[in-house]
Amino acid sequence: MDVATKEELDPVLLEILVCPITKTPLVYDRTAGELVSQAAGLAYPVRKGIPVMLPEEARKLHA
């Protein structure tokens, strides 16, 4: 059984996840450990291989 680490995210999961605000695709930033929504200007954290898709947990990309 494969267990996702912080650096790994299931490719199938990446295909189906979208930004909860804009419903647009996300880009996985492996280095930062975040799923980025350019449309919303937010980066959602990935903790222990699990995406945290809560807007209140997301980091704003631009000040």
C-alpha cells in the first residue's frame, strides 16, 4: 500500500480537485507543498499528503 507523503499527491486526485471558490483547476507546487489557484489568488496547503481545501486555511498569493 502506497502512503502519500508531503511531497507526493495522488495524480488521480489532482485531476479531480478544483478550487472551492472558483471551481477552476489547481496547480500542485511540490516545493511549497501547496495547491495553487491562480484564478482565486490562493494557495491551499497540503499536509501529510492531504489537501486542505478550506479557503480560511489558504495563503493569499499577492498582498
